[in-house]
Amino acid sequence: MSRVTLDARRLLCPMPVIRVQDKIATLAPGTVLEAICTDPGVMSDIPAWCRINGHKVIETRSDRAEYIVVIEVGEGE
Amino acid sequence: MTEQRKAVALISGGLDSLLAAKVIQEQGIHVEGINFYTGFCVEGHTHAIRKKDQKKSKRNNALWVAEQLGIKLHIVDIVEEYKDIVFNPKHGYGANLNPCLDCKIFMVSKALDWIRKKGFDFIITGEVIGQRPMSQRKETMPVVSGESGAEDLLLRPLCAKNLPQTLPEREGWVARGGLYDFSGRSRKPQMALAAKFGFEDYAQPAGGCCFLTDAQYSVKLADLWRARGSKQYEMDDIMLLKVGRHLRPAPHYKVIIAREEGEGNFLQGYRKQFVSIKTISHAGPLALIDGEPGAADIELAARLVARYSQGRDADLVELEVMDREGTSRTLKVEPIKPHEIPQEWHI
């Protein structure tokens, strides 16, 4: 299973969500995407976006001022 | 078997777009949502920046609406393209720097491009005749559908019965009898429809969800344009207009002073792009200087920062001034007295 990292630090919502959305559009189902963000809003927004668009959040964690959301890309379209 | 028709709904996150999409879903149409990010959206940003707001639960209303409806939501970044709408609105500004009619036309035209690319059949908006004084009037409805190029592919389910039939109605994809005839500024019909559908916890934006409708924000943006001699902005500019106390002692520079810790942390990220000032001898805010300040300007800016620090009543306050290259020096200044700050410096 391939793993990809996305740097969305210093972006405020919804930009991290848009970056995740655009990145996922280029990834195959099953790929794991780790989004590293600094806006705490991503902890609710990215999982919400994933729920409605068919992707799975595997993990969310915060590390000092960073918020990390790990996603398994679903079938999408 | 009849082909299931597909519509894209412009989802702002407010009640009207929620209801419009739901009305069409109820007619068996496959609906997906589209949300355009202009950079000026109010919700979230001040929340993310200000420390006192970070503890409050926060949601993105467009995503919340999509979840309530069980539809996909496509969020589209239009920050760059949108600048032309803000700079040169063909139909002018509203009460502030809000180009609402041009904005609506632009978003519908973007939605039209999207449905053509994705093979969808028509577009839904939550517009209601008379709901907004600039962009949602009887006369502007055909302007939006005409100038966007959407024409009769644009269906407004909440007020469709007050408007000519659209293609989805004529083709029988949507029954006109299942649409509504809302008009005016009253929210009661929408609230009643929300209750009928079982929606309770919907967003109640007052005057829309765009910073450009905010008088104070518009004053700051107009000041920025005046200072630069032309209408222009970058994403960082529009973010910084949302943060801190802005004072312009002279046309060639202004001082942005954090009002609390969260704003200070946010401004910290801009220290390589601006001259910055931070108090050393007393607790105090971080400030940025936007423009090209000379030595005397920096000293005056330091006196202003000292004024908003814990040392405001001290004889002298020591501060660190850092240039864009990261070179710092210290400065001792007398905090400026409140009566020495002309009201017109406050933007």
C-alpha cells in the first residue's frame, strides 16, 4: 500500500480540504494520504469531507501545533 | 427505464441552499454540491486564528449541509479568478465592497462549466426573489441566468413558481408542482420548510457569509488599495486584513498589531515577509509593518506597539525590531499616549 504525504501547513480551512480533495483525485484507491496541517479546523472538516466523498479516515492526531489526518483513499467517483 | 437526471447545487452552507437541494432530491434527481472558495469566507478563519475561539466547536457549514443531504461536495478554489470580480464588478458593489450580483453570475458560470465537464443536466441555487437587496431581486434573476450562460439550465427551487419555466421543468425531469413560490425577506417560509424536512441545526448567517459584506473589512481593503495605488491583493493580504488592529500613521506604511495570543501566533508566520516588532521588557503583542517604513516610522510603530503592551504606563518599553532578513535590533521607546493617536490612523 503506497503512502503519500501532503503538506497543508499554514493554510486555513477550507484550503487544506481543497488540497486533500485535489490530491486524492490523483491517487489510486487504497493509497494512504497523510495530511499535515496547522489549522485545528481540519480535525472536523477533513473527516467530514471524507465521509461524504467515500474515503476513510484511519487516524487523526495532533502533535504540538500540527494536526495530522491520515486517509485511505476510497473508490471515489 | 428512465435515465436519472443529475443536478449540481451551489452550496453556501446556509439554509436556502440546503432546502433547494433537498427539494430537488425529493423529486428523484441525483444531486451533488459545489462550493466555491473565494478567500473571503467568514466562517472558520477568525475561529482558527483567535485563541479564545479555538476551543469552541467549529464546523464548515457547506460540509455539514452536504452531510445532512447525503451528497458529495466539491469545493473549488476560485481565489485567483475571483480577483477580477472584486476589482471590476460590472454591476458595481453593494453597501460595502461586496460585488454580490457579479459574484452570483460568476459562480453560476463556473457551475455551468462544471456540469458540462461532468455530464450533469442542470444547476440549482437557493436564490429567493427579494431575499437580498442587490443580488436577489426579480430583475436580477434573468441577469444571473443570462450573463452566466446557464439560461434555462438554472433552476431556483424555492422561488421557481414566480419565474418562467426552466428546461428541467419543461422536460418533466422536475415537477413544477413540487417547487415553491417564496419571495421577500421573511425567513418564515424557509423555516417552515426546514421543519417539514426535519432540519433543525442549520446555519443562520446574518447578511451572508462573506467578509466583503462587512463594513469594517471593506474599509481595510479600500485602504490597502489606496495605499498601493491600485486595486490588487494577494491571499496573504486578505488574510491579514482579518487579523489584528490596523493603524496607518502615513500613506507608505501601516502597523498590524495582534489583539491576542492566537493572532500573535498567526502573525508570527509572516515575520520573514514584513518588518516585525515585539516587546521585550513587558508582555505585549507582536506587530508587523506593512509597507516601506523609514527609521522614524519604525520608532513610531514601536511606540504604538508599546502602547498596546503591559508597559503602556511605563516610561520606556524595550522592543525587538526584526527586518525581513531576520536581523534584529533592540529599541527603547516611550509608549505613545492615547491622545497622540489620531482617530484617522485606525483603519
